[in-house]
Amino acid sequence: MLFTIDIGGTFIKYGLMDLNYHLVHTDKIPTPPTIEEFWQGLEEIVTPVREQIDGIAISCPGEIQKTLGFVFRGGLIPYLRNIPLASRLQQIFQVPVTVLNDGVAAGLAEARLGNLKDCPCGATLVLGTGVGLALISNGDLLSGWQLTEYIRSINKTERTPENRRFHRELFLQGISNLLENTGSAVQFVEKASHILNLEKADGIAVFKALDQGGNEELTTLFQEYCHDIAILIFNLQSLLRLEKVTIGGGVSSQPLLIYEINHQYNDLLSQRGHEQFEALPIQAARFHNESNLIGAAAYFYSSPNQKKF
């Protein structure tokens, strides 16, 4: 069995997984506020199953050296900076450990087993505490040289100065949104919960209220949020010859979210200056909130430095 861990800004999710990518057991703990509590938390969740596992596969936010499993930056988790995550856990538990960026892990799950399988060029956007991105091609992650080729193959249809200005403004808005984390599903749910006067953030209650309708402020917030995601997708399409996009994260299990992102995206394409782009299929990631766990496992199983089960 493999022990899989998904480190997020709000929770650390984990579970036991077999060779067929079936999660036998899953659970979660709140993401600790300090590095000391972080190490303690990992030891507490791994120790009870140590005798059942032959390895540990981790999905983690931020910039990661995959070969060494070294975390240079933990993204939205500030204390995950210059952390030897894999080597420390290997030393403690004496099993192989791999670490992969969370957005990349979600994309790898889609590429190997999900809705981007056999897709020549696709993207996965993971909506959680932050926004993760993975680019895939034919069952694997898009390599640097492939990315260059796809960028070079963009349709270079001549644009008027007005169209170029419009595209430039959209591109800058999309990058600004990404940097400001406006694509964060966690932030959206928190703001929506505040509108509904809920005691705490509750995504299920938020989408139930959206389905029922009647709250104009909530509806506007939701439409703006989905518009931000649509702009990110459009910007990716401006750079790459994408054929499909999947949306990951727990919130992707809400059909209304996928519907509204498609609606906002198609409205964006219908505006002047977008005639050179064909509409992309946008759908939920096959494994929703479990994508990162499955992708981390897929990377572990394919890593040449890990023993095969």
C-alpha cells in the first residue's frame, strides 16, 4: 500500500492507496500554523499505518525540486521554505518518498486516468486555497520543449491595434487575478458565507443558496468569480493550442460552478476580437478533491528512483 498526502492551505488530506489507485481510507487534519506542528502532524498521521505502507507520495503547494523532494517555496504556506520534505520523512519512516507540486499532481491524475487522457494538449486548473495549474500532453506532463512548440504553433492571425489592445488588457487582468489569488475557491466561499450571514464558511450551504437563487449579491459574487476563472482559461488559450480544460479541487464537484465558468467563458469568446479562437471544452476533473492524492501516487509509481510494488 502507498500512503498519499495532499498538503493544502486549509487542510492536509491523506489516505491509503492500492496499485489500482483506489483510496482505501481518507481523512484530513487542519493545516498546522507552524513548521514544528507541521512535522508533528505528519508523523502523527503516518505512524499508525507505518507497517502497512511501502512508500509515501506527497502533493504540496509551491516550488519543488521533484528529484530530491525538496520544497523551495510552499506557496500559500509561508513556513514551507527550503524544507527537505522527502529526505526527512525517508529518514524517519525508512520508506521511499516523492513530492510533487499540487497543481501538477492534479494534472497528472487527469492525464493518466482522468478526463485529459490521450489529449494532445490540455490544462487543469485546481481551485482551492490558491489556483494551481498543470499542462499535459498525451498522458503526461507537458515538457519544456513541447511547451515551446505549442507556443510557437499559435494561430498568428493578424489583429487590428484595437484587438491587440483588448487582448493585452485581458492578459494583464488575468495575470493580476492570478497574483492576487482571486481564483481562490476558499476566498470565494468565505465571502459568500459572509453574505449569507453564516457562522463559518460553508461551501455546501453557499451552493445550495446559489441553486435556490434570489440573492442578487451572492449571484453577482459568483458570476464575478467564474468570470475570473474564464479569463485565466482565455489567457492560457491565447498562449497555447489547448484542446480541453478541466477544473479540479473540491469545488469542482458542484455542477453549477462548471456551468457558470462555461457561460462566462463563452460570453468572453463572443466579444469582439475573439473570432480566431474556437471554444474549448471545459469540464470538471474526474477525481475532484482526490485528484492531488491520485496524481501524487501516479508520480510515485512512475518514478525510477522508487521501488516498484
